[in-house]
Amino acid sequence: MKTSTIFAVCGITCGLLSAMLGFAGKPWQAGLFGLAAGIWCIATLIMDRRGCDDD
């Protein structure tokens, strides 16, 4: 599995967890996971643009 795919899965997971925490009424935890999701997405874009061929 490519590293960029793992990064994308982590970003999606953090984003979904952020939404669930937001709906549960935990704003600062949701914000932290939202920030983490954004960082994972940026890392995914960087890895994809580099064209790394790691398996």
C-alpha cells in the first residue's frame, strides 16, 4: 500500500471523527481532529505531487 493512500485514509478518519465529536458537543476536541485531518490532507497532496513510488 502506498504511503499517500495511508495518509489519505488517516485524513478521512480524522475528518469523520471530528464531525462526530462536533455533533456530540465537544468543540475543542472536534477542532483538534479537524486540524489533524487538514494536516493529513496536506501531507497526502505533498506525497502525491512528489510522485514517490513507495509500496
